[in-house]
Amino acid sequence: MNTPQRKIIHVDMDAFYASVEQRDNPSLRGQPVVVAWKGSRSVVCAASYEARTFGVRSAMPALRAEKLCPQAVFVPPDFSRYKAVSRQVRSIFERYTHLIEPLSLDEAYLDVTTPLRDLGSATAIAQEIRSAIFEQTQLTASAGIAPNKFLAKIASDWNKPNGQFVVKPTMVDAFLAPLAVGKLPGVGKVMEAKLAELGIHTCNDLRSFGAEPLQLRFGRWGRRLHELAFGIDQREVQSERATLQISSEDTFPVDLPLDALEMALWTRAREGVTAQLGRVAGDPRVRLHTADVVDFVRGSDGPWDAILLDVDNGPSFLIHAHNARVYDRALLATFHARLAPAAVPRPAGLAAQGLLGVYIGTMVHGDALGALGPHWPVVLGVG
């Protein structure tokens, strides 16, 4: 019996946080809205399309956003409202499939290969979902329809805002060939520059370069890029995923020396995670971020140990384990990381540099939340 061709929809709300603010406050409509707290250390949570015309983007420092768009209206985020709208959108998805994989409050994958409500095509389902979202929330969404998650996510950005795009199985090869490698998930500016040095600018260039040479240069990530260039993505839509990490992050308004806040730092960060769980899972780790982008981590009862991963395709990761030799080699290989371990009693020079912020997180395994053993590695996030 032949397996039916998968039909995946990626739904992405348009400028979600900013759009909710404009919906709920008519005076903001047509204005360049930036969802962020004002302040020297704040970052942009979302920007309306009016603000984006000035170059304002999510995750940008709020000060830079203010310089790019002096007339921007800054609105502090209200996540309780955003979560309420997200639940409304989720209820619409559930009319069509139980296979829903949320990526965040404003986007999700849906597998409609065998839908609960068959409209004849995934394209028609996506259109009806988007219409229902607008009717129920007065917000617009964009959608991508494709035979796998990778292609659906790219397609959802194709006709934004308030549009949709379908990549049929017969279109995959022609659609991807001219696509810039910067459009591929995980290819940031650093990786894009490295590929450009090899004369690789498009997916067709990746295909021509070959899987083996790419793997020699970039490890498993190189082979994965080669697969993506051909549209290969076997990942299933996962409606239920175990929680692997919980975290709490804070940014200080001014640089603070370590000696002035060590106990307060630990207490503050630990409380942030406890508030999310009702308890702390395993032995959490603290990550300290300094002005020159040097990170240190420690456990509540251990010395400062840092394992810094320089990841070729963009972001850097910090991993801490009780024993620096204990880490998930498969995970590291996935990101083709180079380890630069260091273990010192205290972070040398940290007090002089000052701390910009603190991040605390711990990994959990399956349903055993809170039962983390000391031998498990802890991924502390993306820098």
C-alpha cells in the first residue's frame, strides 16, 4: 500500500503582537508600532509593517529601533492577551486536524494529509483557516502549503502579509533551484558568508557542490544543507513534544560587578524558573553574559565551568555538565561545533567587565520533569 503524499500547512500570524495592539487600540492603526519596553537594554518583541518600512525588526535593540524610526509608538508587551488570541487560533486549527505542532504563540505546522474536514485540497483548507482566523480575531495570517515542513515554512513567507503560497510536489525542484541559501533555516549571515566564499549562493549551487564536500567542511550540517537543497525533509508534525528546557532570563539596567550580586543573582534566576514549574528541575545552571560577549556558567553548588561552542552556521551555544567531559556528542555534531572548554574557580576579569544579564535553564528528559540527574547535559541557550 502506497503512503499518501503528505500535506503540510505552516500558518504564521502577521506581525502578531503588533497587530493585536493595533486591533485593540484603533489609534495605533496605520502607526509604526514597536512592541517593546523602552530602555537601553530592551529588545524589540515585534514591529508593525509600518515600522518595518524603516528597517525595524524583531530582536533588534530598542534604542536602534528608536533611531531608525523616531516617530515609532512603543507599546509594552502584554503576553496574556497574545496567549488568549493564540488559544483562539489553535481552536480553529483543531477543526481540521489533530496533528498540530506549535512553534510559538504565532505560528504552527498542521498535517492535513488526512483532515478532519476534507475540502478537497490543503490549499482550500489553508484558505478557510485564514478566513476563520480573520473572522474570529480580526487578525490576518499567512500560510504555506507544501509536502513537508521545511518547504511549508518557506512558502508561508512568500506572500506575506495576508497571503498564502503552495509548493506542489512537482514544483519543488524548480522552486528551490534559484532560492538563496540565506532563506534556508539555520543559515544566518555568518554561514551565508562562508558558503559565499565557496561560490555557493543558491540551492542549485549547494546541489552542484555535493554532499560529501559539504560534510567535510561543515560536518552533518553540511549534509543536511545538501538535503534541504533538494527539498528533503522527513520530519513529522509532532502534536506532542516533551519539554526539554525551561528557562528564565533577565537583563540588568546597568552593568553590575559579580562580587556585588552573586547570591542575589542566583536567587533571582532560580525564582524565575521555579515560578514557571512550581519547582526547579534538576540542578539549574546560571549563564552570565558580559559586555565583550564572554559567557560563563555555573551550577548552584559547583565551580564556574564553561564549554563554549562556536557553531559554524551562526549562533553559539553554551553547554554545561558536572563533568566537562560529559556532553551529548550527537548534539554537538549536529551543530558541527568546536569545543573550547575552560574551567576556572571564578570567571577571570568578570567583575571588571560587569554583567549585562543572566539566563538560567535546565534540560529535562521526557515526562521526568524535575528528575534530572547530574550526568545530563544542560543546553543554556543561543547567544
